[in-house]
Amino acid sequence: MKHIDTLIFADWIIPVEPKHTVLQHHGIAIDQGKIIAIEPAEQLSQQFSARHSHTLGQHVLIPGLINLHTHAAMSLMRGLADDIPLMDWLKGHIWPAEQKWVHDDFVADGTLLACAEMQRAGVTCFADMYFFPEAAAEACSTAGMRAALGMVVIDFPTRYANDPDDYLHHGLALRDAQKDNPLLSFCLAPHAPYTVSDATFGKIATYAAQLDLPIHIHVHETAQEIADSIAQHGLRPLQRLQNLGLLSPGLLMAHAVHLSDEEIAVLAREGVNIAHCPTSNLKLASGIAPVYAMQQAGINIGLGTDGAASNNRLDLLAEMRLAALLAKGSSGFAEALPAHEVLSMATINAAKALGLAERTGSLVPGKAADIVAINLDTPETRPCFDPLSHLIYAAGREHVSQVWINGRQVIHDRQPTWISQTELHTLAARWQVRLAPHHLGGLRTED
């Protein structure tokens, strides 16, 4: 009998690969951070003995969810400026607040808070785009969180960097310093076409090609963004990116709300990936992305929450349900985005978009043990005829009971194992005191 780190047994396992698979009364064997076997419970018990064994009964095990677009540190701005259109929200509230408050300590604390919230909702990996990613990297290390950190680039100065070259210098230095970290990967992250010049995009394209890095960017989030681009450049933003040679399987477009049929065809042909953020798009009145049409065209689509300042939850289970319902309602087809497709969007599709599909995104021997256990033994999840359907339409983040990332248990009985509730409350309260005077009332200039 082989001695290993961990055995997990549950009534159901949904590995995502192969599709449409639901295993009953199986277990997962984990050693040195990786899945080494998924077999019937009786067989695993005969093959392995484990230092840690979990028998979870009426639970379903799924791959860790991947939040494909967020700004983790903005958890500290949750509710700071609600019910405001995007550009007013950015220019009148968020950007001034960031200029005043965002530094490495803000990012470290905000990312810690976000990691705890995401893990409690079954998220084991997130694609981030924010300033001071060095601080985010430290927070992820503390939380044991997997992340694809964006090396943010923007054409105007902030407290983080002075110009595009400075942004790139900071980001690439971080990537070099963390290249051996098994939990971190990196993306070039130009903010959006309306904040990045053609010259800067040229540099980004060069670095992406030379270093084989994905590019993570906001595109076609609002109709106003498109109108402004036509006025300034004579082109829609997507056409501008195409002319600059940026459309490729290495491009991750967040939002993609306003697309023509021709643009959908272009995205499909070029292999571009989409991060669909339904809650944020609705809350900011940006619109409803044509997800069913994109999915039918063969575009790879994942799910994101966006930041907590515009959502206001980092809850990918809620995004899965909303994405499914919006696709059905907007397309008129009840069969649009069935449960298995939505789960793939939140797992393997997102992993593919980040270049991480060989490492995570499905429960397969040899992949990292990024695993979520969801309790279906509750009044609101019984009876259970189909655990896969329940994941999308019945279960919520309150049903996530256990989470492992790279074999390390980060959530036990719904609580983080790496930080106390008191510590989380303290860091949140510290920033609430600092930011409270600016809540919806305009920013003070004095410290």
C-alpha cells in the first residue's frame, strides 16, 4: 500500500474532462500537490493510505473555479460608489480614490481580503489586473492562491509608475523574480484601448511574442467606448487592435459586450478568448454580451466577476447561474449554455485562456490538486436528481465547504486555514476608516 498526502471521498465527482462525466462514490488521491488517481472509493482505499483522509458524503467535488477577470485589491472599494455609469464611476470616484490611496499596502490587504472571499466561493485561481502586482504576489503566497497576475500598462502616470516603459519595467522585473513560483503566472495587461496608445500597444505586442505571454485587456465594455474610438481614431476598438496585430489565441478580452456579427466571426477566426462578466456589465448598465452567439461561433469563453467595486461580490458560482440565465433569456433558447457548458466556462475554458490547461481547470491525474467540495446535503439542495445541474441552478457559495489548491487545504468547514476571521475584519476595518469620508460624496484633498 502506497503512503500519500491526501485522500478525498465524495458521493459525486465532476471532473469536467471528459465532458458530461459524473462519477459516483469515487475518490481522489493527492500527493505532492498533484492528483495521482481518481477511482472508485473501494479501490483507492486498497491502494493508498493517507496522512489526511476526508469522507464527505453528500458532496460534489469539482475542479477549482477560475475567476478570469478581476481587480482583487478593489475588494477594499466594495460599495464605495454604486449606481453610477462606468465612465462617471471611473473618472469621478474610482480613479481619484486610486490616485490617493492605492499603494503596496492597499494592494496587499485588498488582495488578502479578496483571496479569502474567492476561496470561500470555490475560486482557486484568478486573473488579476491591478497596480502594485508585487504586493498581490505576496498576498497570494500567504493565501496559497493561484493567480495569473497582470503586468498593468497604462499611458498616464499613477503612484505605481510614470509612463508605459516604467509600467513594463516593474511588471517584467516581478515576472523574473517569481518565475519559479508554481502558483503564479503572468499576463501583459494594457488597461483598455482608450487608455493605451498605438505606440504602447506595439511594445506590448513585441514583448508578448518574445516572451510567450498572454495579453489581458478590457475591450468593447460600453457603447460609449466604441463611439469615442470612432471619433478619435476613425475605428472601432476591436478593429484598431486587429490593425495593430494583437488579435490572437494569446489575447484575453474582458467584457466584449458590444460586438457585431462580423466582429464575432473575426474573434472566432483569430482564436481570441473572452472573459464574460455578467454581473458587472449589468450593474454598470454596460449591456449584455452576446455570449450564446460567441459560443455558437466556437469562441473560448470564461467567466469573471470584475472587481468588487463594480460587482460587488467575488462569487463565481453566482456568475455561472447568471450567465446561464442571461444567455437563455437574451437568445430565446432554453438550451443555451447548459449546465455542463457553464461549468466548463468557469474551469477548463478559463484555464485554456490563461495557458494553464495542462496545470489546472479539470480533475485529471497529473494536474494540480485544485479541488472544491460543495455540500448538497442541505434543505435548499435536496432532492438532488442531477448534481451538475444543482451546481449551476441551486447551489451557492454558502455550500462550499472545503477547498484545496495545489494539494494544500485553504478552506476547511467554510473557513480559511491561513488567516483568522479577526485578522480579516481588522484589515477591512482599517481601510474602511480611511476611505469612508469619500463614500459617494466627492474626494477630500487633505490627508
